Amino acid sequence: MGDMVHGLRTSLALLASLVALLATGCNSGIYVRDGVTDGDRFSLPPHAYMSEDPVLQAWVAYGLARSVCQLDMGGPNPARNHAFGCELDARAALVTRWRELRDRVTEDPSDAAYLDALSATEFAGHLDEYVWHYLRRRGWQQPDNIDTDGFERWRRANLERGHKPQTRIVGSWGYASTGD
């Protein structure tokens, strides 16, 4: 029971640290609807708060990074914002957190295979190309620094045939309570 409580405290402390770190660059007045600031309550699936699973906790970092970037873009509904830079930064946060947690995997290592492949992609210098190739959305402008030919050669040699991108946790920002 003590290990479980310690793990829960560690997970919650990590989540609080990530929210504080990511929110520091966020203007709290970005997303206001009817005088109420949206984006002050970040929601994840309940199992994400309780789990010590390193894979899941890496995805929490992804969800936070992506959501903060979407809020920073603003607009009438930031949750619908999809930008290359947001996805790239969120995948970079995912890889960074995964590298910090990788040695804690004790159960099903196949659950970590996608994160290991993404980490190898980033290490090889092709994370931009990965995001462009696998996660591109209509309306994105291709960045000038995308090496599609180099990535294609690397991808064929290093990623499994039929590789599919994954997204396990996105999270969302809820409306602030008005105190009513």
C-alpha cells in the first residue's frame, strides 16, 4: 500500500509540475468566453491520474503539451486547433518524458514499442519529418526544413513496415467554474 501511495503522489506531483511548467508560457486571458476564462481545468481520463505506467505517464506529457499549445493559439475553440508546431512540440515532450521513464517499464514491453520507435526517430533527427509524414493535417504548410527524401530512406530502414502513429491521451481544457 505504501508503494501505491508513493506512486500516486509521484504521478500527481509530476502532473502538477507539468501543468505549472507548460502553463507558464500561456497567457491566462487567451481563451475567454462570456467573461469566463476557459482553460484553467485540464482533464484527463481518470485512469491517467492513478496509473504509474511509464507509457501512460509519457502520454500525459504529450496531452499537456499539445493542449497548452492549442490554448496559446487561441480562437473560439482552441481544442479544435491543429498546427504542425503544436503536434511537433507535443511529440517532442512525449519523447523527452519517455526517455526519463523508460527504465521503469516492468510489464508488457510491447506497449512501449511505439514510444521506442518515436524516440529513435527523434534521435535520428527526423521528428519533424515523422510528424509531417504520419500526422499531417489539411491546411498545414510544409516547413522549409523537411527532408522528405532523407526521412523516407531512414523510415524504410528503421521503422516497421506498416508503422502506424499512435495517440493514447489528448486531454482537454474545461470551462472554469463561475462559482454558481
